Amino acid sequence: MYIANYHTHTARCKHAVGTDREYVERAIEAGLRTLGFSDHAPYAFPDGHVSPIRMDVGQLEDYVASLSALRTEYRNDISILIGYEAEFFPALFDGLLAELDVFGFDYLILGQHFLETEGFDNYAGRGLRDGAFLTRYADLIIAGMETGRFLFLAHPDLLHFAGDPETYRTQNLRICRRAKELNIPLEINMQGYRENRGYPSETFFRIAAEAGCTVVIGADAHSPDAVADLSACDGCRAFAAKLGLTVADTLPVVRKL
């Protein structure tokens, strides 16, 4: 049953479209009871790099104010949560939390697109054969989960690895076992399914099933219609059922606002 989505972006991230209200109204039309916004968190990079794929720090106040107003307006129709998708960059993470805490938020999801900083050389979504990169990537995800700050691990199979299959299995089994120990669900990503991006990966999620992980289905919506893509949700549910994975329909969010 598709009643909650915790992975929703806004136009502030520079690669999504639509107004905040349009996302909410499409979610209500689709029958969702909970809509969690989790736009890309605004890391302030010390070298002055301005990210082309995440909101700016100066947009935080508007983000929270807009979603808070919609939460009040639509309180009888849907529960709106305010969160962020963030990488775990150890040297910058405490600073990020301090920025986010100024306005308050409900939850974080861990979406590790890069290693220690943003940039193509550190991007995990390209094809890789380097086992050392995969190991560092797994180390970073595990360290991020161990902070206790993240609700779930978004697109854990983002990394396209064309190297040694045993290295792939070893490192991803580390991730999955730690996620299981920490009771952190892994996301089956509807955007990846809808756009045939190479994930959800059956190879990865067979490892997740072996580790006994729970999964959550996330829209990863970058447009209002994607929030209400029931076909993609059904496809992801069928994928989970095929592998014997348990799907969590809702997640326990402790509101901090």
C-alpha cells in the first residue's frame, strides 16, 4: 500500500520542477497520508564551491516556511514532514546540522552520491572498477548510518560497479549487515525504476535480503507527478516481493520542529 513517501525534492535543488503546493496536491490525489520533503541539503563547501544540484544555505528559511505553511493548510488532508537528503561528509557534517537546526527539521535521509566532497571524480553513480573506491564508499555509508541521524539509506545501489564481483558482494554485505543491526531501512528507488537507471539492482538487493534488511519504497520525486507514480510503486513492490524483502509502509519520524 502506497500511503507514505519520504523522498521528495523541490525546485530549490536546481534539478527538480514544480511548486511545493503541486507536490502536496498530487500526493493527496494519489491517496498518500504522509508526504515527507527531503530536498538536497545545502552543504557550505569551504573552497567556495556552489553546488549545481542542491539548495543554497540562504534558501533554508524559505524551504521550512513554505512547507510549514502547507503543513498547516493541509493538516486535515495529509501529514507533511520536513526533511533533507544529505551525504555524510565527516568534516562538514556537524556544520550542516548546525545550519539545519536553526530552522528545525523532522528527519534526514542518507543519499551518498559522493565520497568526501562533491565533484565528478568522487561521484558514485558512474561506472567504476576501483575496489578501493567501493571500500571507501562503504566505509562512509556505514559511518553515516552510525551517527544515528538518518531515517533510511536512499538508493543504496546507486554505485555502478564493474569490477571484481566478490569485492562488490563483500562491501555491500558490510553495508547491509550494519543497516540491519542499526534497524535502518534500505530504499528501493522509484526514480531509478521509472527511468531504468540501473537501480534498483537485483544483485544488491539479493545481498540485502540475505542480510535480513527491511526496505522502504521512495519516490525520489523531482516533479509533482512522480510523487503519484503508482505504477512505479507497484513495480518496486513486485521487485521486493520477488526477492522476499519486507517493505515498511511507514517509518517512525520523531518531529523536531
